[in-house]
Amino acid sequence: MKVTALGNLSGATGDREKGEEFTVDAKLGEELVLRKLVVPVAETAAPAEKPAKAKE
């Protein structure tokens, strides 16, 4: 789970600064969200590759 720190954190997640994005396992991420220490980052799909133009 990708999250953004709402303040400076230290501990099991390492040292993180306010606004820093980092990845944690889903269980820890949910616990941190419930404690209002982080917010989840919206997962976006990777952009699809553009089809190559046909050569004439």
C-alpha cells in the first residue's frame, strides 16, 4: 500500500518526513490510516503504450 505521511514519522516504517510518499504492507498501512498518521495514495494505472505509427 502506498501512503503519504501527514507528519514526521519514525519507527517501524523508518524515518519519514511530512508529505513523503512510501510503501508499506496493507495491514500496517490500514493501521496507520486509522491512527490518522498517513493517507493512502490513489493508485493510478500505468499509461498504456501508444501504438506505433505504420510506416508508409
